[in-house]
Amino acid sequence: MVPARTLVPVSEQHDDERAEVAARFELLARDLIEPLRRYLARRTDPETAADVLAETLLVCWRRFDDVPAGDGALPWAYGVTKGCLANAQRSARRQRRVAGKVAALDPPRETAPVPEGDPALHEALGRLSASDAELLRLWAWEQLKPAEIAVVLDLTPNAVSARLTRAKAALRKELARSRQDSSGTGHEPAEGRQ
């Protein structure tokens, strides 16, 4: 698998020796990645598997001088992977416990669901610029006043008022177009909240 090597501390290696070590590590990694990926796929979800594989390879790189030569490299890497996976699982359990404690001490407040209603509204918002759509969502869905929106978007209240006026007009135009396209009637939608 990996050729035998002499142990020289990284700090004492020259550029050509570092390149040689990097090349040997790439050979080792090529041999390890697929077996370790399969090992992790049978034990955890894909996202955790990818994170643990990356962590395992990092440990193998940092402890490259400890990796057994030949056929001993894969079992050694399985051991490293097992430890990295255990660390990831402990971390996930800690995060769930903390989230549970936070939820028990400060339960989430009731929130209004995202308005599903009119598909034409969602389509029209999707055709607006991202900044106009966010401005309108803050105003309509979050019920923020222009001065409050100004804080969220780091703008002046006057700038928010001007942009909000333009965004409302753009939304009305897009809604009219959406409804005209779907019904063929050409009726303008009624004005919303001012």
C-alpha cells in the first residue's frame, strides 16, 4: 500500500522531503477514502459521514508518521474513523441536550405561518429583486414599520419609505401580470395595505 519511510520531524524536512511526504499521503488517502466512506455510510447520515471522513483524513495527515505501513494502514484508519465518529455523535447529543434545555427554559413563541395563500403572490415576489422582496416581506409578513425595517436593513427610514413605495408598485405590476396571464381577464388587483 504505502512504501516504507524514514521518520523525520516535519520541522526538519526540506521542501523536496515535504513534497515526498505529501505524495505518499495522497497515495495513502486514495487507498483509504472509499473503504472509510463505505464504513461511515453504514453507520451515520451522509452529512455526518462527509464531516467525519474529512476529520479522519486530517488526523491521518497530522499523525502520518504514526500510520502503519502496508496492510496495517486501513485498520488503523478505521480506528481513527471510529473515534472521530464517536466525537461527532457526542457533539450532536450535546447540541440536542442544550437545545432541549434552551427550549424548556425559553420555549419558542407562537409564530404566524408563512402565508401560503395566493400562488400568484409568491410568483410575483419571486420576480422582484431580492432586496425588494425582502423589504415587502418585512413590511407585510413581519408587520414592521419603515423605521423598524430601516434597522433590519441598515438603511435610513426615508430610504426604506421610498424603496417600499417603489417595491409596492413593482409588486402590484407583477401581480397584475400574473393574474392577467393566468385568467386572461386583464383586471388589476385591488390595492393591499398602505
